[in-house]
Amino acid sequence: MFYCCLAIFLILALILYLITKKIYKFLRGISLIFLISSSVFILFILLLYFFGNNFFELFFEKFHLIFFPQGNWAFPEGSLIITIFPFGFFYDFFFKLILNSLIIALVLFACGIAGVIVTKKINDKLK
């Protein structure tokens, strides 16, 4: 999945470069993409946080209701998979996933701001 996303990003970046024809316009476009995408993700995380600190349990249950509509999640209480992977395992995984994604979003946001500032200075020098 990572390599597919990376390939799509590189293809779209190449298309953006071919459309803009100038490096500072390309850098400004990439910077704006970084700013907008990371801002949307950070907003999403903030909404999740403000709607409740215990949102994981709700999402965990709703996720399982989608795939196990009978309501019992298809595993008996003492089954091996439940004992190997308890609720806390998935909670920790979810927390680490969100935290790492938030750190990446903040780095991309900072790169986007830096890119906009640099391209503004380049554009001012060219005028």
C-alpha cells in the first residue's frame, strides 16, 4: 500500500511539474498540497479528540458490527485469538497509528509552510 501511494504521489508530482513548467510554481503547488492535506488530517484528529476521549471503543465496536452483523463477533469469549490479541493490543496499535500519523502530518505541515515561504521569496526576487 505504501509503495502504491508513493508511486501515485510521484506520478502526480511529475504531472504537476509538467503543467507548471517552472520550478518555483511546482514547489509552491507541492507546498500547498502538503499544507492542505496535513491540515485536513490534523483537523480530523482534533475532531476525534474533542468528540470524546473514548472514541476508540465506539469505532472498534462499529468496525466489528460491519464485518460481524450477527453481533457476537464470531469468536467465543475464551478463544485463542481473543486471548492472544486482547482489546488492549488493538487500543495500543490504534493509538500508535494515530500518533505516528499526526507526527508525519505535522512534519508535512512544517515543510509546506517552509515551501510557501521559500517560493514567495523566489517569486519576489524574480519580479
